[in-house]
Amino acid sequence: MKIFINTASSYKGGGIQVAKSYIEEFKKFDDNIYFVMLSKNLASTLNLKNFPDNFQFFIAPFRPSTRYLSLKNHNGFLKKVEEKWKPDIVFSTGGPSYWRPKSLHIIGFTIPHYIYPESPYFDIISSKKKLYWKGMKLLAKYLFRKDADILVAQTDDVTKRVKKFLSKNNVHTVSNTINNHYVNSRIFKNKLPSKKTNEFRLLTISGWYPHKNIDIIPKVIDSLENKGVSNVKFITTLPKEDFNKLGPHENIFNVGRVKIEEGASLYQECDVMFLPTLLECFSASYAEAMIMKKPILTSNMGFAHTVCMDAALYFNPIDADDIANKIILLYNNKKLQESLVKKGLDRLNSFGSAEDRARHILEICKTTLKEPL
């Protein structure tokens, strides 16, 4: 097959990780020809010299979404690549793609805001932001219907919700999974100071997104201190300007942005994966914690249960006291910690490998070409 891999809309965070994983794993399937449109941010993470001759790379000059409402052509560079190389099928790793190719088009659905309206996120944001997401939801519904022949989602729950949201049946589940950097992990120089006696470290690998709910951390620290607990340390991976939004606090240690290959090493320095998120489709942090044998503390939300099931301890993500109580419970119960780790390892087997994920996408491509919609 001649496959056009479009990552032009990938900007940061999980979208970059997923797109990078797909591209690296596709090297193992050398009976195809790949034309890869890279976003600028993704291009900076790849060593293009390490790819074989059946890969042809292009770098998108800007994100399509930034020009969708502009008079300037927002997808001319995509059209030119398709016209020149005439791929059999196009796979956009994330959407909306803001582009309707002439070829059959598969798009990854990764935006939970459109399908989890029950999230408390929508109760705490401003009226202006609510209006923004209502408008974006209408636009996304139009674009996904117009541009996608097939969609792929990361869990069965998301697949079910996307089918309902778009009134489309051509939606497949291709599970997110662990990045190979966690399977073949390397140990880097410690990023944290030496651990004090009885210190309990909670790691949150995330950027500063409102739905990640990271600004609950100072309130949790206050609640812990009111309960006489001062040995809990929160580890964040925020850019300095975002970390400053949390305010100075001796129980929060920020290591700054962490490269994908350094993540496993940082997990080794911590005790628990902590994610107070309000919206997800599938957070890779869950799978990362499982393979790194760390207990998971996360939000009592449907999307989290779909991924973790009984392999996590859940809390109300907007109740700092409940979060503090669950942290204390986990700290004081070694058997609970061990049980969550064991259940996490069992749960991890259901996700498959990064190679399995890439193979699954290629199988969908082949099936779609053999049996046109």
C-alpha cells in the first residue's frame, strides 16, 4: 500500500506521542510505502536519517486549524503531496484534519470534550469557555462527518460515544498503549533530590491543560496539612511559566518538560502516578504507571474506569479533601499498593503493544481498500 500519514494537526502532549509511536512502528512493516506529513513539533522529536527508503517525509509549515477560518489556504500543502504521490489511503493520526483528501480517509478521534458532557470540567469553566466548546463541538461534528470515511478511537467506550456523536457506524477501536520507550526503558540521571525518610512521591506527567485539573494540587496539600500529613510530595513536569501558576510550595517539585525516553526513569524515582484529570479519551499515563509497577491514583470518572478498571484507586477530582483522604489511605496500606500494581500488570496485557497498534491500523487500511465503503 501507499499510505499518506498525516500528523499536521499534532501539536503537543499525547497527540505527539501517539503519532511518533505510529511512525516508528511502521518501520517494521516494510511492504508499504509511507508519505509522512509531520507537524513541526513532531519533526523535532524524530531522527529522520534512521528511516528506510520507503519513507518520504514532509514538514507542514503550520497547523491546519490555525488557518481554517482564514482567507489563506489552510490545506494546500496537504493537497500538493496527495496530488504528487497519489496514495491509496490517508491516515490522519488526530482530528479534525481540516482536510478532505481524494483518497479514502481514516482519522483518529482523540478529543474527549465532545463526547463526555457529564465531566465536571464544564461546571467549573467560564461562560465564555462553555460557549467556545459548544461552537467547537458543532464545527467538529461537521468536519468529522465531512472529512472522515472511517474513524478510530482508543477505547470501546469512546467508540460507542463517537458513533452516537457523529451518527456514524464506521468507527473502530484501536487501543492506545504503552510507548516502546517504557518497554525498553533506559535509566537517566536522577531529576529529583535524594528521598527523605517516609517521603511519598506522587508523579503527574502532564502539560498545563485546564481539563488536567493540576491546579487542584495546592488545595490537596492544604487538606493534607490540616490532617497532619506533610510527607507527601507532588512531582510535576510543567514549563516554568505554567508551574508558577501553582504558586510557590515546598511540597511541589517541578522537573520541567520530560522527554518521552526519560519518562520511565522518572517513574523509578516516585511512588505513585497521580492524575486528577477531568477529561480523557485514553491517558497514556495509566499504561505507563502499570508497566512501571506504580499504583494509580486518579479521578472517579467513566473514562478512567474504562481504562484502569480495578487497577486504580479513585477519588472525586474536584474535592481536595477526598483526594487527600485517598492519598493517606494508599500511603498507609502497603497491601493496597501491591494489589493495585498487580492488577495494573494484568490490565496492561489487554492493551497490546505499540507494534500491535500499528498493525491494527494497517489492517483497517487493507480492509477498507478491499471492501470500499
